[in-house]
Amino acid sequence: MGIFIVFIFWASLLFCQEFVQVKPKKGDGIYSLLRRYHLPANNQYVQKFKQINQIGLNSRAELKIGRSYKMPIARFVFNGKTIRTTLGYNDYQHAQKIEKYNKTVYRAGIKRKLYTEDFDLWVPLLSLPTNYTPKGKSDFSIFGKNNKVTLIDNGLKGNAYYLVSGHGGPDPGAIGKRGGYKMYEDEYAYDITLRLAKNLLQHGARVYMIVQDPNDGIRDDTILRGDSDEYYYGGSKISTETIPRLDKRAEIINNLYRQNRTTFNKHTVMILHVDSRSYSKRIDIFYYYKNGSSKSKTLANTLYKTVKQKYSKHQPRRGYGGKVLTRDLHMLRTTEPTAVYIELGNIRNPLDQDRFVLENNRQAVANWLCEGLIKAKNK
């Protein structure tokens, strides 16, 4: 199971490899479905169809109306550059064939948009090289060294999470100072988001990191070095302008959500930021929900109660001042799945800084948010 999860997560991070799914029409059989999707109706594709749909290879089982079947077509998230770099191998002629296939199904009305518009690249399974292995299948380079993911249980199977760490690229976000060093909001929000992603994966969830960094994995350092090489899921650059930057994040989430709408039972957006207030203002974690969304409010309250219980248990005399509020924030307003926007603390306050600079505290925040999401999965 561990190998399976490694593959699925990297597929979701780099490729979003899934299968195209379809509900048959009355009178449809495997052969007619293959032909409709411009695939060879030969024995190889028939056997592959049966295999991925767990139909006996020697069975003549009829297709059931109302059931969704996986087509032998892998879905990859186009990285915005080339088909070759998306798939991770340098076969130009094969890339041309994949491009031709995508144009064919688009012109036939099977696919509404080209892969260059919706970033949804379709690749017939049997057209992949026999020795094809997705990049990152055996490691988690986005998490860094010694951060393998081990499946604990499937408690979150069927749940998709779209995780957004605040700022990044040309925008470091809020900046604090500690011991003569600068603390950058985007680095600490990203580290906690990575830890949350790993936790969710260990419970069988599908996870999408919307902001990614090629070399900053999960770090144990006190002061996290700032850089500007973060990019968006799919490979595009982060804009220097605020509104285009936020619009792009919402666009990526909404496109993934529309692709996954029937694949997963529940979809959740988690937006993690670090606040900046006066030096003396200590704050606890704030949870903002989308105005008018009962699901968003319920999720925010569940996360709040979970973290509050943790503080009561581990620091009973401390008290907890976190709040659940509604705000007309751009990311809450423009993302389609249920979303919660979280401010993790004040990066300028020395006591709040302990929540960020101490590795165990960053991990604790990720653990508690994960526990809250587990509690919220059926609400």
C-alpha cells in the first residue's frame, strides 16, 4: 500500500494521473466505448479496460447503465510547458501523437477544452512506453530527504485537499525579526503546509500542493532561509501582482475540482497564512470561513475546537484566544470547494514566533489541523 500511495501522490503533484471516467449509454459495450474515445478496439485495449475496471479478463460482462467506468486513458496535469516535460521523457514523435490524440477528442466534442487551456492532458495507456516510470515515484523530493510517506490508514480515502501556503515567489509576505534574522511568512506557511500534506497522505487522502518549491522540503531549522523560486502547481510562475496571483491560485483549484468532482467524495481547500501585527500583539490561530457557506463555517469551527482542545490538554493554564470569523477574502470568495482561510499567528510577536521557529511546534500545528480535518470529514 505504501508504494501505491507514493505513486498516487506524485501523480497528483506532478501529473494528476487518473483515468478518464465515463458512464455508458444504453446499448454500449466495451468496443463501442473504445471507438467513441478514438482508441483501437483491439484485444489489448479491451483487456486493459477490463483490468482497470476489475472485470474478469475472460468475462463477457455487460456494462451497467449508471455506473462509471475507467477508460484506458491516463490523465496528467499539463505543466504549462511541453508534453515531454509533463510526462518526463524526451520522445518528440510520441509527444506529437499525444498532442494529435488530444486535438482529435477535442474536435469530436468528447473533451470541452484543449489541454493547453484546462491543463488536463489525456494519454492512451497503451501508448506509454513499456518502461515508463513517473518522476518521483520512489521518492518524495518535495518533502525533502528522509521524509517518506507511510500509509497509516485509509481514514481519508475519497477526500481531496487543495493546500495553499500564502505568498511565495516574488512575494515573501509578512516579515518578522528574531535574533538579527528575518523571518518570512511564505517560508513558515509553506513548511507547515508541507507537514499537513504529509499527514493527510498518511491517512489515504489525495493532496494537491498549489504552491511548490523545488528545493525547500520539510525543514527542521529555526530560521528558514528565504528564496523566491516557488512556482504554481503545473509549473507556472507566481505573478508579481496581487490580484493575478490570487486569481491563478483559485483558477488552479477550481480546474482540479472540476476534474475531480465525481472522483472524490469531499473536496476541501486549506489556505495557510501568517499574520503581521504590532510587536506586542500576541494572537492565536484565527479561522476565516466563507460568508454564507454553512460547510465552510462548520469546517472552521471544527478546526478551532480541535486546536483549542489540544491547547487545553497540553497547556491547561495558558488559555486559547483563537477565533472563528467570516471575511470577504478573495480566495474564499473565488474557490468553488469548501474553503477555510487560516492565520497561524503574528510573525512579529516573540511568543507567537515560538510557534514558527520551533520545529516541534510547526509539526504540532500540522498534526492538530490534520486531526481537525479527520473530524470534519463526515460533517
